[in-house]
Amino acid sequence: MTAVSMVLTLAVVVMWLGTAMPWPIALVVGLGIDGGWLATLAYERRLAAQGDHSTPVTVVGWFFGLVATGVLIAHAVTADTSAGAWLAVAWLPLAAKALWLVHGLWERTALTGSALEAIEGIQQEARDEAAVARARLRAEAGTEETRLAAVTQAGARVARVQAQTATTLARAWSTLESTRSGKDTGRALTSVTTRVTPGVTPTWELPVWGPTNPVPALDAAPVLSDAELDRLVDEIRHSETPALSYREMSTRFRAAGHSASEVRLRGAWKRVVAA
């Protein structure tokens, strides 16, 4: 594109100025424009190859490109024939300059073959890891779905069994209750149970469902006299230092198995404290 734009610029300058001056002079003018543009372009490329950059050189190069474009546009405007064709190619000098700029940017970002191979290997490794991660996630999701389905089915079976068991137990208890409250149940049970008291039919209770703890029979504690009550209250009160409060003494008194009404216990407390 640079070569084409230089040829077009030279041809336009010779044809445009050839009518007003000798054609060798017009040729020198055209070669001057192209030569200046080519010189600035070559110097700019040399600086780029050295890793350097010069703003004035770049400005001069764009100036020569604008001059070449201006010449082409002026010729297209003043031409009697094929004005549209000359106007259509007037952008070539600026386009060539812009492509050289893009080429310079590409060169500054160019990489060696080893670097490109390393980048390709890294990208391939990343793609492999991503594929493995996706496969692992899919497998874990499928396993979890299977586990949840199995747990749900097992839970449903357990719920059905519990419901059936509850229904059976309810029917059994209903049957026992109806039997217990029947009209002739007492007479029938009297024939198979022993009498606790002569002339009295023992009461038949429903069995208790679940574990039970036998409760030992509690013998009625003997009634304490006031002197014994006072002595016990005083011993419990002074069992620790400092002396216990009434609430603590009362709790320990009953925990020890002693029995006394609240009125008598509080009266004994007042007598012991007053003494």
C-alpha cells in the first residue's frame, strides 16, 4: 500500500504540475514528497527496531502523508474526468501510514516461538483442569442425586412401616379398651385372678407401654417431737460455716428423709435462731 500510494502521488504531481511547469521539475517535486515520506518512515522503523521512539519524526511522517493525501484530493477535485476514481484512492497514503503504525504495535507485542509454546501449554493445562473439574462436579452431582433418592425411598419405607405399626397398635389398644370396659369383663377376670380382699373384685388395669422403674414403698416416717425437730434443725443449720439459710436447711432436712409440716419446721427454725 505504501508503494502504490507513492506511485499515485508521483503520477498525480507530474500530471497536475506538468501543465504549469516542465515535467522534470514536477517529477522532482513528486519524488521529494515521496522521498521525504519514505525517509521519515525508514528512520521511524529504525528507531522502533532499537526500542526507541521520536515524536518529531512521527509528526513529520504524518505531515508527508497528509501532503500526499492533499495532492490526491486536489487532483480529484480539479480533474475533468475520473474524479471519483482519484478521490477513491486519495486515502491510500494515510491508510499506509496507519498500517505501519499497527505493524509497529504488533512488533512490540511479538513473542518468540518458545514463549508461544509455553503460553499454549499453559492454556491447554488450564482447559484440561477445567474439563476435569466439570467432570468431577457432574459425577459428584450424580452421586449426591442417587444418595438423596435412596435416602428418600428408605425414609418413605420407614414412614409407611411406622404408620402401619401405629395403626396396628391403635387397633390393639382399642380392642383392649373395649374389652376392659365391657359388661361381663369383670366377671370373666374374677375367675382368673386372685382376690386381694374377700368380696372385692380386683381392678384390672391396662399394661403400660414402655420401660418402667419400680418405685419402692415408702413407710410413713414417725412424727418428730418438738425437741427432736429443734435438734435436727440446729444440726443441719450448723453443718456448714457460715450457717445455712432456712431454704437450704429445709431442702437438706427433707432430702435426709425427715418429715414435718412447713408450719412446725418454720417454728423450729425460729426457736433455734432465737436461742
